[in-house]
Amino acid sequence: MRLASWNVNGLRAGLGPAGLRPLLDSLGADVVCLQETKVTRDLLEEPLAIVDGYNSYFSFSRTRNGYSGVATFCKVSATPEAAEEGLSGLFAKHDGTVGSYGETEGFTTEELQALDSEGRAVITRHRIRTSEQQETTLTVINVYCPRADPEKPERGDFKLRFYHLLQARAEALLRAGGHVVILGDINTAHKPIDHCDPGDLESFQEHPGRRWLDSFLWEPDKDSQDGKCFVDTFRFLHPGQTDAYTCWCNVTGSRQLNYGTRIDYILADRALALSDLQDAQLMPDVFGSDHCPVRVALRSVCLGAPRCPPLCTRFLPEFAGTQQKLSRFLVKVERTSLPEERGQKRGGREPNVAGASKKRRVGPPQKGQGDLRSFFTAGNGRPRATTDSANYQSVMKTRTAEDSGVELPLDASGRITVEHGVEEVAGGTQPCTGSLREEPTLGLANGEALDCGKGSVPSSSNQSAALWKSLLPGPARPPHCKAHGEPCVLRTVKKPGPNSGRRFTSAPGLWGSRQIPAPAVTSSCGPVGGILELRGQLK
């Protein structure tokens, strides 16, 4: 079984045309842990979340965009049986969590929330068969430890608190049984051999991060360290290798000179390192970030779970292929009433609250926040179709021309009934196919009439169509002719030429059976020049 870790310094920047699969395959690992993805939930796209042959688990920063973030990609053959985001357990509100949170009494809830809100940890638990043919669990903790900014002293304290929380969780998982591996960007060079320029050795060792690593890691060449449970796998197999770095400054081009630090680690529990650790290596020849990948090989064999745990990104609504509800994007607001109103509801009398004013608010009630569903309800500013048991009532849609105030009654199909031999339809005209005749109608509200055919009863489809047309009115109606006071007709030039396909409005009398005198040149019946030219072509 192979485990790899890499600080990619932005996952989307390294995404090629073939997706993320070539990058993951190039690392040659069953479990790939990536740090500093700089991907938030709203920026996560399917090529990053769903990779053929892998299942992924992300932790996003909840405080800043394009900041921090970790992701663990597991091959199908190494599918974990449980997965969890964060170290504190505050985000473990689903099934399939890892558990074993350790002693967190020294942390406040606000502090735990802050430590886990930057998207710095993902934990996966796998089934393995060790070299001794024993089946057990291996818990992989993918971490991106904070950086201590010299200009922000509070970040140094934040980093130490994160270290202590990481240690508490890792030791608790180890006490629960099985093996534990911590891998990722620890953001501290442990020994002078891990730094290109350690400077004064005494002050170097007094660094708070190095002192924590000294208390946390077991070293075989030192005594009285029985209480330390974890091992630096690279130094365990290569204790004296120099110039072994994992991070370089891109600004100064120090990678070409190998002038860097080793701050990316794979830390295994001591029992696993002594029995199954086979190889640990750095991969400085892999480019694409200011860090290089690190990898270990174990003699253990991974046993993939039959299905992915709920934290897997393929179960997110946007990738699961399920239709999302509008309510998922909204916040429910509870409508509260005044104290005196609540007292009246309980018993008709106001509660006697100490210090509360006895004055009642005078005036109309305040209008609360509107409900989005009210905009999709028939009758919101438009006529609506209604039904009752005694008589079918359907209010015809009425569209009002804003410039003249003339109401145009529409029938059930959206047509305006006129007597000019032309049916004016929303968005254009079409010739009548038969003579206009009066049809039996049903009595409706507001004195309007609904055309239902001879003696027929409106069907549910007609009612549904009327409702949809009241919600979606379609394109704006043509304006009214200022000279004649009648609605204009929308026309399209079909004659080949520079005006072909252009749309214009004209008075209905030009094509109707009723002759309307041509307006004067000063009239505003559409483009006057176009009207006169069109009349000449018709002659």
C-alpha cells in the first residue's frame, strides 16, 4: 500500500485538459492527500470532484475564498469505510464518521470551530491486512497545518493550538485500536538537517513548532521516549541524508539551487513503522508547485470498502444527479409576533413583563419579509383562474397597454378577438382560417367570457394553460397607434434587401378588411418612411 502527500498550491491551476486523473496516476499511490487546494464549495467543479477510478473527500475553508483546503483521493481498491472533515468532530453530523475525538476539554467550542473552519483536515479510515496477515484499520489524517506569520503574533498561537488538537485526535485514534498515519504540510522544519539555513542552533531548537515535534515524535537513537507514539518515516529510514527538502521559494528560484526546507512529512505510528514500513521517499523531480510530493510504501495491503462513506463528493447534491430544491438556497425566517399579540393568543390578556412598556403600537401592522412562493401564486398582481363547485370560473387574462390604458381581452389560446379578418397573436399575426362566430360561453368574474367550444366544459389542461400564461405573460404587446387609438400590428419585412427580417409596427387598417385612412407624414405610426414605402409596394 502506497500513501502520497503533496501541497499543490492551488488545485485548479494544475488542472490540464485531461482532468485530474494524470496527476493522480503520476504519484503512483493508493491514497493521495493534497493540501492548499484553494477550492471552496462554490468553486468545486465536476472535473475536480469526480475523477474516474478514484473517490474524493474535501474540506473547504469557511472563512476565506481561495484559501487553504485539503482533499484526499482514494483509488477504488482503497475505498475507505469511514471519512470525516476536521479534527474536533464539530462537522461530523452524518453517518460514516471516524470517531475517537480525544480530550478536548482544554478547548472552547469557539476555538474548536475556528481551528476547523479553515479546511485543514480530512480523516479517512481504511481496512488493511498487515504483513503478519492480520486485518485491522489504518486511519489516514490529511492535514495542512497553519503558518506562523511573523507580522501576526496571534497566528503563532493558532498554529500551536492546531498542533495540540492534532496530537489529541491522533493519540485518541491510536488508543481506539488500529494504526494511524499523519501526512501533509506540517509547516515546520524539525531538525537543522531539514533546513538550508538553520542559523543559530540554540535559537533554532527553541522554536515552538520544533519543540512540539520533539515532544511528539519518537527517535530510535534516543532514550526515555516510551511515551512518544509517532515516527518521522523519512528520517526513520534515511537519518543522515542531507539536502533533502520539499519546499522552495519560487520568487528567488531557489529550487534550481536546492536551497529549501523539509516541511512535508508522513508520520506513522511506531508499531506500523517498525513492522510494515518499506520505503519513504521525496519526489523533487515532480514540478507544478513550490512543494514536491512525498510518498511511503507499506507492506500492508489495502482492502477496499464496498461503498463510499457519505462524505464522498460524489454524494454532494450538485454531483449526485439529483434535482435540487429551491429551498436549499434559502434561509427560513420565522415570523414572530409582538409580546401583546402572543399574550392575546394564549388567553386574551397581555403578559405582565417587568420593565416592559404598556404602550401599544398605533398604526397599520408592519409588513414582514415576503415569501418567495407568493411570486409564483396566481393572482399576484395579475388576474388568476379560479374554480368552485357551483360554477367553473376562469378569469381571462387582461393585458393593459401602458401608453393608452386600453384593455385587450384574450381568449384561452392567447389571441385577441377582432373583426378585421386577422387574428392578432402575441408576437405577430396570422390569417383567420374560418369565419368568426359567437361560441357558447360560461359566466365568469368581472363580466368576462371564456371561449370553450360548443357546450363543452373547460378541461384541466385549459385551466393549467391559463394559469401558466398569467405567470409568464410573454413578450410585450405592440404599442397603440397615436393617430387612430388602436393597437398596432407587429410586422416582419420579407422582401429581399437590407431591411429583410426587420420588424416594425403598423396600423391594423393597412391589411384589415376595414379601411383606415393613411396617417399624415407627421404621424407616429411606426417608422413613417417604412410605412409609406410598404404601402407603395402593396399597391
